Amino acid sequence: MKKIFQFSVLVFSFCVFSQSNLEKATNYYNTMQYKKAIESYQKVIEKEDVKSHETIFRIANSYFYINDYQNAKKWFDKVYEIQQKTMAEVNFLKYIECLKANRDNETANKILKEYYSDNPKKLKTLAFQKRNLDSINSEKSLYTVKNLSINTPMSDFGAVKYGPNKIIFYSTRDTAKMNVKIYSWNEQPYLNTYVAEKNLSTGEITNVQPFLENLNSNYHEATVAFSNDLEKIYFTSNYLKKNKIKINREGCSNMKILRGVIKDDNIIKTEVLKFNDEKYSFAHPALCDQGKYLFFVSDMPGGYGCTDIYYAEIFEDGTINTPVNAGPMVNTAGREMFPYFTDNTLYFSSDGHFGMGGLDIFEAKVGPNATFSTPLNLGEPINSNMDDFSFTYDITENTGYFSSNRAMGKGDDDIYYFIKQKPEKYQIYAGNVLDETTKLPIPFADVKVIDAFGDTVQTLQTDTVGFYELKLPCDSEFVINFSKPDYNSKNITVKTDSTPLKEMKNNIVYLVNYNNLVVKEGDIEKVKINPIYFDLDKYDITARAEIELDKVYYLMNEFPNVIIKIESHTDSRGSDLHNLTLSDNRAKATQTYLLSKGISPTRIVDARGYGETRLKVNCPNGVKCTEEQHAINRRSDFIIINESNAISYK
């Protein structure tokens, strides 16, 4: 796929018969005949152990440029071992591509952090992009993709919508010419532009024909863009002189962007756009929705990497303003290619942003003053560990095309059709679950989202620091239930409005640990309270008594399955009958208080006084005891009688 921008074309013929294999390989490498270079390098490798740093790099680069990432990785391993952090960033990014193409993501991520350890801003951006990509790949994708039947064993890529039911694409298939010239980079025919019919229901394209009689030549013509009325065309081509390719000192030809008018199946009034420069390449034209701006790719000086994305304003009279670099948010030290602009979003391919291997497709929103947001990876299945590029999207149909040389394809590059589901509009609701008493995080608490019909629509657990994050659809109302064994269960009602992606963060939820509210005495479990004080010889609930009884109410309210019985006791002073009656009245009074707070009568199975019949301290009638000992015997117990079900969830 590297041919797509590196349209530079070898036209020199070298007499290499008397040269050594290394000299032949060097000549082939310098003229971008990478397959032949590898053949010669292989002969060198068979005879000797290659130690030259430059030769090692050239072997790695040669494999890289023909998309043999497995062998490229082996040689880039050697390059990185030698150079480490001194490795040029553009070459380092190639190494990262190779690692990820071979699914060695762990190593790639490790050395990314090492390489950019002195660049915290870059690391922050990469970390943000990685989190976003991990999130996208962990969820069900919005995209459904399929490989088109039109693909051949050669390179087919770049489907662009042309009118309501036609598609323009580019291919090295040789159906258009009898005498086909071969491109030495990858030994395939040169690119040509084709038009085909689009099946509006399946996305398949059929009835392939060469596009425009005078567009296709013996060399590269590809990557076109059209004005909205389909009358003007922007396209990429080699520099030609007298119908022959024009070369520079290295034996290569750069590319240029032209504009013309389509009439009677021909391009007329062809003009080379003024910003072109024969010293550099300009390619991949794309127009914004209203045709006011032209996006393209160039390797001209002043950029940030190998190839950068630029844009230029098109005035009403057709003149084009000075191109502007899209800036460091979009462009990197690597390759940014294949811009496509729609719905205030720039789509493009890059190997310099955090990706999955090879070129990946990214999207960046355009803000005020032509600022771009951090590019985000579209994730699987649009992207793979190989090259993914030439993304086009029809927002009215939620369909589009992209190209890839991923595994299981039909050829070098294949065209894929996709359908995108409309994204659900949601808001973020997030926070932490903490222990009410200790204020410490509660890890692995259960979180359930319950809709208006009472159905649970989401479930998750808090992480090790008690954090939770939920995506809730807009304009809805939910009950969020928080719970954990040995804790109470809490419901919170949350309403979302119509603002997509609105964030409601730092929502703290406190849960109560059941074990902090009870005390065990042998096999008996009681509500943990201080002694309940009554006035002398009375059973009215005092203000001091209410404080303790409210603790009983709190436990019963937080744990609705708790069932209790109330036992009230006196000391031995006074008559046995009087004490029995007094304690029973006090038990009934505490029961009445709890019922008045809303506790169901079914949850208090008994409220009974026992007088002095169950003394905790042996102070019966006639035995002299201290006031403290008598106080221990004057008590009310709230005994939990269904321990196994007491802390069941609501």
C-alpha cells in the first residue's frame, strides 16, 4: 500500500551485472525498487553476517515498504537495539508499526513510553488515544464491514461517491490497457481510475469501466475529488513532459494535483494548481462539504513529518489561497494521508498517532479558528493491525467505504463497504462508593441500572478504588442500585437531559456495613445501641431513649429484611409483679415508637417484658449489688431473629 503516496517513479535503468550484490541492492534501494533490493540483500545475507548499520536499516526499510512486516520487524529489532532512543522518530514509528502488525502490542507500548519519556505532552496524548481505543474495542462496534466482490488480487482502493449511484475507485488491475507498464516499487501495473455502478442496498459495485477517456495514462492517475455539481474534478498525476514522465536527479517523479472540467467523458481546461512544486509531491485531494476548502497531502518543507495534511481555501472565482498546514494536533513525524472531510469532521490515515498497526483511520473534530481536536482511532473493525486508509462516509445513509491490506483479503489492497449504526446518545454518570463509617472505598460493589419498567439494563462492579462509570441514554430516568454483601443497598434516581456526552461525575454513594450496626453475644445477634433510659418507674419514651431507638430504626430501614423481637428487663429491686408489668410496658412502648416511624408490624414479631426473671448480673432479691450492676440488668434488647436473611438486598 506504500505506493499510494510514494508515487515517485523509477525511470533510470542501471547496468548492474558487474557490481557486487551489495552494490546492486544499494542501487535498487536508492531507486525504490524494493523487491529487487531485497533479492540482492538476501544474496548478501547468505554469504556474510551483515553488520553495517546502514545496510541493516535499508533491509528493514525495504521489507517495510513492500508490507512484509514480519521480516521488517526482525531487521528493525536490530536497528532499535543499536540506536535505542537516538533512532529517528520517523523510523521509530515504522518499528512501532511492525511490532503492532505482528501483534506485539506489549513491546510496542513499552518502548513508546521509553522513547517519549522526555516528552510528557506526547505521552499524555498517546495515553488519551490509547484509553479511547481500548474503550472502543471493548464495546460492540457501530460498524459492520464486508469485503467487496469487485476486489482483485491486485491493489484496489479508494472508493469515492460519484453522483447518487456510482463509485470511483483506483486499481492496478490491467484491464484498461494492452501494453501495461510495471511500477518498479512493487512490480504491479500503474494505478488507474475506474467508475462502477453502486448497488444502493448492498454497497456492492459492478460494471467497472475506465473513468474518463483522457484521465488514464501509462502512469499513475488516482485520488480524485469532485465539486458538488460534479462538473469540476481535482486529481493526482505524475509530472509529464511530451507525454513522458518527468524525472529528478534520483530518477524519480513527484506528484501534482490538477483541476479540470468534466465534459463529454473528457477532462477539459486542465490546470496545475499553483501551490504545486516539482521538487515535492502533492496528492490526495479532498473537498469539504460545501467545496470551500481543499484538503491534500504533501511532503513539502515546513511540515511535521514524512507527509502532512494541508488545506487551502477556494474562493468564489476558483482561485486557491496559500495552503495551511493542519498543525501538530493532526500531523506527526510519521505519515498523515488520505484526508476526507464531512460533517465538521476530518477523517484521515496515520501511522504517527496511537494505533493498531500500519496506517489506521482517525477522526478529528474541527473547532473554532480551524483548530482540530485530538485525533481518535476508529477502532475495530474499521482498523486492523495492517494498513487501513481511504475512508469515505455518507452521513445521510450512514454507509461508506475504506481500504485495507489486512489478512484474509482478496489482494494487495481491498475495498471494504461499511454500515454504521447511529450512535446512542448518552451521558456519563460516575463516582465512587464509600463506606459510611470509615469513608474508605468499597471495591467490587455491585451497581445496577434499572429502567422505568423495573428491568435491569446495565450491571457492573466498582473497581479497586470504588470507582464506577455508567453510560446512560439521554432524556431518560433510571434507578441506580448500589449494593454489596454485608452492606446495605441504596437506590438513587438519576434523570438525564438531551445533552449528549454530558458528564455527571464525583457522585459519592455511601453504603453501611451491617456488621458495624450489630453486636453478637454468643449465638444471639443484637442491634448495637447504648442502654435505653426511662424515667423512674415510667415507660414513656424520653428524648435520650429516642436517640438509641433511632439507631434501631436506622438499621431496620437500611436492611429491610431484618426482623426483630424486643425484650425488656428490669433489675431485682421492687416486686416481681411490678417489674414484670413495667418491663412489658417499656417493651410495648419501644415497639410503638418504631411502628410510628414506619416500620411494618410484621417485622417486630414480639415485644415482651421479662421483669427481673433474666438477670445478666446475679443480683436477685436480697443480694447487695452496686448501682452499676443493677444498671446492667436494666436493659432492652433488640434481637435479630433472621440472621441468614438480614442483609439480603432490597
